[in-house]
Amino acid sequence: PFLSITMFYAATSYMFITQFRIAPALASVLIIVTALIFALLLITLRFKISIHGAANWAAVGILSYFLIVEGAAMLIPLIAWTLISGIVATSRLALGRHSTAEIWSGSIFGFAFSFLGLLLFA
């Protein structure tokens, strides 16, 4: 499923960037998210990592970037999404779907990938 999801995100990102001429910041977010999904595809071929953690903390990383670097009014969404991410991570642990290491590795990877990706390429 990750390969088809990656191709879907790549096609959607291409369409939005070329056909709709979206803002450069949003284009960067679309490209970073597509690259993250592809990176997770490669990682999951060898290791088990929390995709839920990576996705949620990537959103936190994106919101953090826009709050810290761009000065956008993202504090309330950032706090809300951080709480949601913690709840999702806790539920994955409680359900026994992931170990603590898998949650942490996915969360750190997702946050770092999105925040640093935007910092370097936006």
C-alpha cells in the first residue's frame, strides 16, 4: 500500500503545484510529505516503525516550522496536534501494536524529517 500511496501523493502534489499554482510554502509541505511517505516505505522494508507516530509528529514538525520560522499564528493548532499525537502514541502502546522504541523512532523521524525538510527547502 505504501507504494500506491506514495504515487498518489506524488501525482497530487505535482497537480497542485503545476496546475493550481499553489503558494510556495504549501508546495514545500506537499513535497516534504510525499518524500516522508517514500522514506517510510523504504524504512518499513527492513524495520518496524510507527507510521502513526511519524505522520502525527510530522504534522507537529510542520506546524512548529510555521510558528518558529515563519511567525505564523500556529500556537493553538500546535498544542492541539501535540496532544492528539500523544494520545495516538499512547493508544498504539496500549493496544500492543507497537513497542516504545517503535513509537519513539517513528515520532522523532517524522518530526525531524518535516521540520528539517522545511527548514532546508522552503
